[in-house]
Amino acid sequence: MTPTDGSREEAAPCRAVLDRDFTVGDIDPRMCGSFVEHLGRVVYSGIYEPGHPEADAAGFRGDVLELVRALGVTLVRYPGGNFVSAYDWRDGIGPRERRPRRLDPAWRTIETNAFGLDEFLAWSKSAGVEPFLVFNLGTEGVRSACDMVEYLNADTSSALADLRRANGHAAPYGVRLFGLGNEMDGAWQIGSRSAAEYGALASQVATAVKRIDAGVELVAAGSSKRTMRTFPEWDRVVLEHVYDDVEYFALHQYYPANAKDVQSFAASSADFEELVAAGVATCDYVGELKRSRRKMSLSIDEWNVNYLDDPAEVRVPWQEAPAFAEFDYTRLDAVVAGSLLIPLIRHADRVRVACQSLLVNVGAPILARRGGAAEKLAIYAPIAEVFARLAGATALGLSLRSPELSTDAYGEVPQLDAAAVTRPEDGHVSLICVNRSLVRPAELEVEARGWGRPSRARAQAITGCREEHDSAFEPLEVILGEGHTVRCTLPAGSFAVLDLELEAQ
């Protein structure tokens, strides 16, 4: 199947009803996150390239920083990812001339350690993002994590706090968010563990680091993807160990483009919805087992579309920062990437952290050419459009009626999916929508209750076309209907944003 504009298909009738008083929850700014790992050219010649015409005195690429700020990113996870599970954070601090060159077994590259913890925190400040740091629980454990928190956050006279000062950073960094390892259920992960082994270690690390800094927030690693044989049992076992020790539970999911089953790929957000719902259900089951009154929050700290099926298949020669997995995204990729934000918004009461993966060069919205220009790739536009609407917004409950769409991978799914956000103080509502069908338009009628009549309405969409690699939004016609309704036709295979300005009632 190939995408079409659906001009010969009758539009599917769809209806969305939202009510001002039916809210899901306030959207956490941390939902607009991304991810930087020592992988390919993400760091070296990505965010950091001394000598580049756009680099500042610290070696940070100004052109990339500009695109990161415009993307609306609020949080960045670092330094991995698979890389972190064999990484010693001490290698990346202090004078560069004393830092060791290491072989990174995760990605089979040479790590120079020219960019490390202090550089990332300086870059985060320049980018205006919150750092989200990950502990190595593959080859390290309690001592390494405690030392890292002491180095970063201690405001005492101690060996590691004094080392930070000697390295030129007098004040504590005050980093709040830390991950307890990465994808520890994966056979590809250095130091992978059983659920019981990882859960016990994660609980020990959590207890210890909170004695160093009681104010840190911790993310336990869950399943690396929904297709793991052990999902969600692995997660249940881990949660039974860490439920009382952590603030967040992490899940990861990527959707590789599939040229043989394009329609299923276009419907990937339906599977993503099931992942998030299963994560919530597993957390709540363990919470009930523990008779806990607290609801565990989720961190979906790796999500995206990509063309890399299995990290275990990566085999590159030992070299520094090789070009790797630099996808040339299409419009359909942009449609799917945008659609993956819909389940996150719909579960905004439980998904408090989310990181699009990765930020630059590797499966990223930004391409930074070595020594050359930085540019936006196709998935940049939908992410930026949605992120711009999440700041200070509240997720609304949404009743949606849509015909079913048949897919080989996911069975019957709704043809149209949508989520809604509002800023109640100004009467502004945005619907983020995807028409998953590649052959049939969707005729959407929206009724907004609890407000007055719509005073203005605007819609724009990206239409999926695999042969094109841009993702410019194009305007759609919006008709103000009777009462409180508006109507808009979404083209086949499209990602759309519908903005309404509603009068006070």
C-alpha cells in the first residue's frame, strides 16, 4: 500500500466532544524532553564541535542550540542509553588532557571523553533545559551513583564536592532528576540483569543516593520495548522492589518504518497507546499489592520512529564519533512521530516525563553537518508544533467517535485519534489529531462544551507522502458550524493541529 491524498475515497465521519470541566491533568513541562547519548555524532560534531564557525568558546554549536530552543525542549536525558551501562562518569571531568580514551563496548566506538558531565551541564544551561542524568547500573552501582550525586550536588567540604570546585564549579549543580540505569532487560545491554537482580540493585542505589541528597527524584528502568517476551512481567517484578523508592517508572518504544506494511506503520500510535496503558496498569497493580496510596508516574524517556530495528545488530569499527543512523525522514515519518505525542497527552495525569530520542543526528529532528550547517529534518515540525502548545496547558478529556481501520500489525484501530489541550485562562483549545488511514480522509466535527461559541478557528496539517522529505504544515479549511461546533476535513495519512479560540460563556 502506498499513501494517497484520498481524493477518490468518501470521507469518514468522525466526532470529538470536549468539555471545559473534564480535565485529565496539568501537563508537566518535563513531557517536552529529548535525549543526548554518546552515540554516533550526537555529541561530537552534533551539540559539541570546537572550531566550528558557529561554535562558542566552550565548543557548543550555536546553530544547534538555536534549533533546540526553537523546538521547545525543556529537559534532556544524558549520557545514555546503552552507552551509560559501561561508562565511568569520572572519565569526563577535570582537565581534558588528563582524560582517558576508552573503548565503548555498547556502540563499539572510541570515546575521547572530551565532553563529559561538566560540559553537558554547561550545555544544558546554554540550551535552557533541565538535565536528566542516568546512573550506570550495568558495570557500576551504589558507590558510583553516590559519588556522582556528591560531586554534583553537595554543598559541604568533602572530597568530591571539593573536586567539583577544583574543576571550576564552585556552586552545587542541584540536579534533581536521575535514571537508575538503562534497558536492563535487554540482552544487548552491558551488564543486563534479571528483573529481580536489577530491582534489588535499583532499590539499593535509590536508598543510598537519597541519603546523599534527599531532594533527588529517581526513575527506575522498565522494559526496553513492548515486544520483549518478558513485558510486562519484568516490570511487575522490578516495581515490587522499587515502588516505594522511586518517583517514576520508565518505558521505551520505537517504531521502525516498514515499507512492506505502511498502513500499520501509520497506525503506530495505537500500539503506543497500549504500551502506555499497560505501563499504568502494571504500576497500579503493584501499588495495590503494596496498599500504596501513591500513583506511580511514568517516564517515557525514549520514544520515536526510526530505521534501526535492533541495537544488538550495530557493528561499526573502532573509531571516534562515526556517522551512524542518520535517517532522512519522510513526511509519513513526520505524521507518525507527531501522532506518538497523542497518547502521552491523553495520559498526562500519569506521564510526567517524556524524551523524544535522539536530539541531534541519530534518529533526530536536527541534522548538524560536521563543519557545516544545522538543519531541521521532517520530524522537527510536528514535535515543535505540539511542544509549543503544551507549555502551561491542561490536558482535556476527549470523547471521540471514529470508524475502525484494519491493520495487519494491530488489528482494528480507530481511523482518527486525537488529544486536546487548553489554557483555561484565555479560552484557547488545541486538538492534536492523526488520520491513520492512508486512503480515506476524515471529516471531523468538534463540539466544545463549557465555553461560548468559537470566535476563531485555524487548522494545519502534514500529509504523509513517503517520496517527500519536508514536513511543512499546510492550512486546512475550517467551518464554524451551528452552536459550538466546528468542522474540518483531515486528508488521508495526515497529522493535524486544530486551534480554537472560544468565547467566555
